[in-house]
Amino acid sequence: MKSRVNRRWHALKTITWSFAAIAVAALLDSNTFFSSRVTGPLAQIEPAVTDFLVYKMHTPPPPSGNVVIAAVDDKSIALLGRFPWPRSIEARLVDALAAAHAKVIAFDMFFSERDPADVQSEQIAARLRAGGESAQRVAELIGPGGDETFARALRNSDAVFLGYSFNPHLSRVHPNLSAARPITAPPATRVVSFAPPPVAYNLVRTHPGAIPAPMAAYGSVAPIPILNRAARGAGYVDIDEDEEDGKARSYPAVVFFDGHYRVPLFLAATRAWLDNPPLSLDLGPGGVAAVAVGDREIPVDETGRMMIHYRGAAGTIPRYSIADIIEGKIPADALRGKIVLVGVTAHALGDRFVTPVGADYPGVELQATAADNVLKGDFVHHSIIERGEEKWLGWLLGVSVGVAAAFISASASLILLIVFAGGYVGYVMWRFDSSGALLGLVFPLTALGFSYLAAISYRYRVEGSEKRHLRSVFELYLHPEVLASVVNDPEGLKLGGQRRHLSVLFSDIVGFTERAERLEPEPLVAMLNTYMSVMTEAILRTGGVVDKLMGDGIMAFWGPPLKMENPARAAIDCALSMLDELKSLALHDERFSDVRIGIGIATGDAIVGNLGGERHFDYSAVGDTVNLASRLEGLTRQFKVDVIVNRATLEEAGAGYVTREIGLVRVKGREQLEPVVEIAGREGDGVDPAYYNRFAQALIEMENGASPEQELRELLAARPEDKVAAMCLERLQASDGAAAREFVFEFDTK
């Protein structure tokens, strides 16, 4: 019976370790069900694994043939001149494409400034008019401007869309937020709107609790008015590169701008090619719920990003030199009825992106590929739904192999691990082949591996060694360095106790009993937990041992079991750190605004060891030094100071503190007088030592036989709240002028 219970107990522990290992994998992944951005170490490598799955383990689909590129390539620049060209060349291009019966033309280029040739022509015209030429004659000589010529071509075609960009770039907003974060741009560059406005979704459905703007922009770089009015419409060309590695894997399909949900250039062109069906957008509590062109639904994530399904390396989408198009050298069927994306492909002109299929990918081909995805309908998608599915599957696989490893042999569980891993990879490939859904591989396989390793490691680890026993005894209340010292040198700890030299600290919250009467138990416990967490961390940070937590009180000591060079100094430093931590708490948590603590420290010998019965014991310290530290903590209320130590503590700690000798104290339960000292702070930490030096001078006068009454009165006048000075003056007056060498205080309470 006992053996079966033990086996079940160890199986339960094995499963628990598996759960913990999966949780670690989830933490390393740090990609929750409700986050669209991934930042964890595992998530950092997920995109590269996904790229391998999509573009190495599968052959990319061919383009539809309905999208082509009119390229500003090296040949065009050589024949037509340095780029950017006069707008008359773009006008010739539009005329040539219209003559070739291209159905839609989209410029992945900016026309935000006037044609430089027009500016020069105006300067020449001004000089001619100044020379006496008539306006009609000047117009005949100069001819129509490039912008006007280009605008005329746009109007004649009525099939041209222009590109614009946001300035500054897109504002990424977490989908759980209710609105876009404001972004700041220099007023000189901010263009709020332009007329006619760019293409927007004309059917927006907002569901209850919907987020109004998953991605937003507050300024734009628009085409100049003469061209914007002549074009059929405008779409934005901003590309959202992944934060993980800077690759362009997706395109924002919707951006909130100027009061409307705007459309990217590729989608505006695609809609026109499809004969202008409605552009619909659904917004839900998680962000963008759906995007559609007519009855064609475009899978996007909750921020509205559409993943781009690349057709292959740069150059896969058919491209034709603009020079050849203008000269009529392109077969008519190559352009007839097509979407023609006009953009830069020459390397010297930039507009290149790093993508999963290459590091030198033209921006115009990225637009063309996105348009081709919509026309062909072969999307890749990885939204909140797929991320949730991969997380649940990862946990399911991990838990399954963990449970199996708890009951079957290591070799059998390894075979099961391989089967699970292979089955999941096969499922991921099937999902992608059947629907384009991308499930991550990294987290589920990592969770599976972590769970298996944790379970097997626990089952076969060696238990019961002396160091493991000592670690299990002390790991809950020792500083890591102290614990390492005990484990590495077990002789340093004698079971049953031994006499050791140490410094003991007691601390308590002043007036805690009254505070406990005012507060309900739940907030009181919450406050204590916060307080104890901060204070015990300060103790452990200085190498101390937290002996006991007694309500609002703390007992700690320095010295054993770690061999410490100066335990007294460590204890004083800890006390001052505790006061600093309390001030910090008061600044950030109003519950601690009126909290004061008293700290007493005593240094001397005590018995330290495992004290208690055979079946239960504590590592603790007992003896007169411990009792004295407790009494000194109580004296902080009598003297209304923060830290009191016995003189032996200060002598061992050394210099570097602002202190005040208080006198001789006889506390309850102790016959001999004990010299005690107030620790006001560290030297150079902002504590003014002048006041304490004057008090010390008063003590010197008394030791020399003089009466320091006048000096004490002056000190009290400077600090009326100084209870120590007041009590010393009271003792001096009570002596009726009798000679005294030190102030003596006796207390019959703790």
C-alpha cells in the first residue's frame, strides 16, 4: 500500500514538473492569446521557422497573370533620363497604358511636390514677360506644364490610382486598447487631410465593444492637388515590417486616418479591377474581425494586417520596362485588362525591402504580390485564432507526454514524443495546404520537448544526498550565498546549536495594534505582505538570515551560518536600507504614508542552530544578545528614534555613520546597564551631523563635570520633537545638580 502511494505521489510530482516546464516554454514564448506583437525568445525565431515551412517545404504558387509591373528600371533611366523624370514622361506612360487597354493603373510613387521642370518653366516665363513678351506669346513658347499634362492624362484614363504615405508612420496600437495612441509629428510636416479624400472602406460594421482604430495615422504626404483631383483615387503605400527581424511579411489592410478607415494602394486597385464592389470592414472587441472586397473575404489579424503570400523571388511578378511601354514594344496582351503597378525596380533608387524570399525585394512588387493574393484568393493567415490554437495544442501535447512519462518507461515515452512531434508537424502542414492557416511550430514543439525532459529528469535524478537535505531545510529562509555556504561546507552548521558571534536585528511597526483595529483583515494582510516582501528582501540582500516573521515584527541575524567579515556593519546597513525602502513605499503607496518602524540591533554571542524537537525544528538563535536586541527595538518607542544599537555593535561596525550616544539603559529582565547608540544615518547621505555633534559635546561637558543643561535647552529649541534631548534634560534636572558622568535610563516595560 505504501509503495503504491509513493508511486502515485512521484507520478503526480512528475506531471507537476512537466506543467512547470511547459509554463517556462510559454514564458519564453511570451505571446498571449490576446497580443498581436510577439517579443519572447521563442517568438523571435518563429517567423524564420514559418518562412521555412511556407517557402522551403512548399513551392510558392504562381502569379495569377492579372497583375504586372511597369518598372522604373536601369533601361528606362538610360533611355528616358535621370529619375525622377519630368511629369510629361509619366503622362506618356499613362497614355501608353490606356492605349494598351490596361484596366487599372496604380503608381507606387509619390507626387507630393510640383514638377521641378514646371518651376523652371515659370522662372523662364517670368523673365520673358519682364522682357516685354505678351502672356499669350509666353504661353506658346513655354507650352503646357508637366503637372497639367500628367493631370490631363489621368483624367483621360480615369483608371489611375496614386500613392500617398502617412507622416509620421503608422501608430501601432495594442488591440485591447480602446483607441489609437496619439503620435507626435512636427507641425510643418503634418497634413491632416487632402481633397478629394483617399479611398476608404464604404461599409463599416461596428460590433458591441469594438475597438475603433487598431492602427492609426495622424498625418500624410499627399499628392499635389492638381494630380489628386485628376486621379481616380489614392491609396496608402506604408509597409509594416516585423519588429522581430525587420522583414516585410504582412501589409496593413486598414488604417484609421482623418475620420475614416483608409485602404492601401493594392486594395484600391484590386477593387477597381473587380468593378468596384463594396469594401467592407468589421470591427469587434478584439480588433479587426473581417475585411472583404465584395464577397471576397481577406483574412487579416486583429490589427488589420494581411500576410503576403509571396510568389517567389524578386522578378516573379511579370515586369516591363517603362521605356518599352512608352515606345509600344510590349505585346498588347501583356497589358490588356491587367492591373499595372508602376514603381521603382532599379537598385540605385532604393525602395527595397527584406522579405522571406529575398533581401532585395522591390516595394512595387510587394504591392503587386498583395494585389495578386486578393485576386487569386490563396492567402496565408496567422491571426489570434491560429495563435490560440497553437497554444492549446502546445499545452495538450506537453501535458500528454508528461503524463505518459510519469507512468511508462523513458524509451516508450521517447517514442511517444517522436510520434507527437511528427503528428503535429504533419497537422500544421495539412492546415496550411488546405486553408493557408499558419500554426506556429516553435512553442508546441518546445513545450513538448521541455515537458519530456522535465519529467524524465525528475524521475531519474538522485535524491537524499546530504547537500540536497540541507538545501531543502534552508532554501525558504536563507540568502542564496548563505545557502551555498551551508551546502558547500556542511561542517559550518552543527545540528543542535553552537555558540557563535552574531548581530541580531528586531524590527516592528510603530502603533500596529491600533492600525489593526481600524483596518479590515484583508487589506491589513495585503499591506503586511507588501511590507514583509520589501523588508525581507533588504535582509537577504545584505546576507542576513530571516529567523522569524511575527505579525508585523521581524527577527533576523548576521554571522552564522555564513562566515561574515563584519556582521555588525551588515546589520546596520540593512536597518538603514529598511528605512529607505519604507520611504520609497510611502512615496508610491499611500497605505505607508504614516507608517514608522523601530529597529533594534545587538551584537554579541548567542546559541545558533537547529532548535526544536526531533520531528520539527527551526534554524534560529537564542541567548542574551537576542533578548537585548528585542528590548532595544522596544526602546525606539521610548526615545522616538528609528534605530538603536548597543555600543558593541557600533564599535564592531566601524565609522561611516551619523550616530548619537544616548547613555546607559537598564531594560526589563536585565540587571546590567547597557550603553546604547542611535544610528541617524550614513555619512554623506543628507543627514546633518552638526546637531548630533552638539549633543555629543554636551555629553563631553557632563563627563568633565560640567552641566550641559543650557546646551540641551538650545538643542530642544532647535528640534522640539527630539525626545532623547528632552529625556536627558529631564534626567539632568532630576539629579538636582548632583554630579553625573552619563545619562542612565531605566525601564520596567519592554
